[in-house]
Amino acid sequence: MADIFTPWQMKDLAIPNRLVRSATWEGLADADGAPTHELINALADLAEGGVGLIITGYAYIAPEGLGLPKQTGVHIDALVGPLTRISDAVHKAGGLVAMQIVHAGGQTKSKWIGQKPVGPSALVNPAFGEEVAEMSLMQIEDTIEAFAMAAARVKAAGFDAVQLHGAHGYLINQFLSQATNQRTDDYGGTPAKRARFAYEVLAATRQAVGPRYPVFIKLNSEDFVEGGLTLEEGVAVAQGLSQRGIDAIEVSGGGPAAGKLSPSRVVKEAADEGYFLPNAVAIKKVVSCPVICVGGWRSRSEVEKALDQVDAVALSRPFIRQPDLANRWKAGEEKATCISCNQCFSVGMKQGLGCGQELKKQEKEQG
């Protein structure tokens, strides 16, 4: 059985343990996308709590790529200075931090971005119900360049790595999925052509940050929607990314459109944990880079079992409730106290990142 607290490598980046904070929308940026003190402190708390690698909530690479209000931005050079406060705070607390970058594509609302959302094809987004305009070839080229420029800003702001968001229905995933990509040009029509956008984003990002800077991806292994990305296709994309030099793959799946078809579930017992592990193992077999598995991890013993098959695990909600969970596990505790109530998002929409159960507790104590 593997040890959670064994170091591992992502390219030249030495990571002290196998626990990764999976990117989570925090809702703690100002109107311009700059991080607030609350966000900086929340990420520093995770570093002090012993997380091996912290991945920030997704940061939008272009104004039309914003996915939610109060989302962190990395779309303009003026944000490099404010974002440096995150990396400085995490490093001072002894941690490592990567920034996840994203374009929401059609998975946003026109009232948030001031225009009709764009995506691979003209359709109505199944999750947000918004009409989506088909991207022209020039818009595709501009967006690939925007990913590269955003990654360069991430590096300039002192982050240890950059993660591309290729999951959960956002733009890279939209290109990969036949359900949202109905193009007949070089960016659609076959699985290989639908993967072209992801490969070109990786190539442009690599050119922007250099050969030694870690570039990894959060990737849908499967969409769990009719006509969406299948596991076979997801494995092939992962293999293609590995062949093109991706430095790690965080394996996930589903998204807002999947609904009850997604394997994501309330975790009540050990058997409920690691619901993307079979997909991560399938990808691990065909890639040469490290594989990180997200999906309902709650107990130290289940994580240790998983580490016999993958390189690291990623957690989101448990770290919202217990930022010091890594240190607690190192001290011998067995289970996270997260009950999978899924109220983190509703709390976040009101006041930013937070645990619904802890908020209820505070409100009760305050009368």
C-alpha cells in the first residue's frame, strides 16, 4: 500500500505528498477578476494545512470566457501583480500552487459576459440554456493564443505550474465532445479532429512558458451525456496529450449537463469513494505522465489503496470544510468530516468559498 506522504515529481516540480487540492470556483475575486484578501488567505490556509499541490479555482483567459461572477481572471497583464500575491502567500506558508486556466465557451450566460456565448458549434448549451454562436477559425486561433498568453501570465506571477481546464463542459471539453462539437472542418467530424483544439492549446501553452515549466490538464475521461465524449475517446485524447508532452493528467468526468447520469455521488461509505478511479486507471495504462484521480475521496485508507494505481489524488469539498485535512491525515486521523451535502456552491454564490454545514453551525451559535 502506497504512502500518501511520499514525494513525487511533475516535470522538475518536487511535490511533497500525493494530496492535490482540485480546482474549485471560490467566488472570491473582485469585478475585474483580481483576487481578494479572502481568496489569498484561503489558499494560504491550504498550504499551512499540508496540501501537496494547490490548484486555484479556474481563471478565465478572455472576457467572453468567464464562467461565473466573482471568478478570478488571468486575461490581462494588469492582473499579474495582484495574482503574485497568491503565489507569494502560498510559498511563504510552505506550499506549492498551480493556476487552472479556462475558457467557458458556451457554458456561461450572456448577462455575465455582455455578448452571446461562443463555442465549437451553434446550438443551445444543454446546461445553461443559452444560444451559442459558432466560433470562426480566426476566433479559434485567437482563443488558442489567449490560453498561451494567460499561461505566460501565470508563470510571470510566480505560480509553480499551470493547469488547462479540459473538463466539465468548458470550451476544451466542448471541442472534444460530439454533443457540443458538430463542426465539419479540421476541428470536428472525427474524434481526432475534435481533439485538435486541445492539442493546439497545449502546443501554444508550451511555447509560451518554455520546456521545463509544468503544464498539466484536468480532463474529462467521459461526459456521461448522449453523444458526448466516451471513455474510449477520453483515453485516446489522454494518450495524445501524453505523446505531445503534457506533464500530468487529472482525470475527472461529467459536468452540469450530465445530471444524474454522472457517477458523482454523495459519499456515505468507503465504497462510494473514488468514482473516477476506474477511468483514471484506464488512462494510466496508456500515458507516460503522472495521473491524478479526483472523485469523492474522504478516507485516508481508500486514498492509500488508490495510490497503488495512480500517482496522486485530488480533493475539493473536503478541503473546503477542513483546510488542514492533510495534516490531520498525517497525524493519524482516518476520515474527512465532509458529508457531501453539496452546499459549498450555494454558499459560494452568496458570500464566496465556504462550507454550508460550518455556516449553519456559526449561525446557530450566533443565535
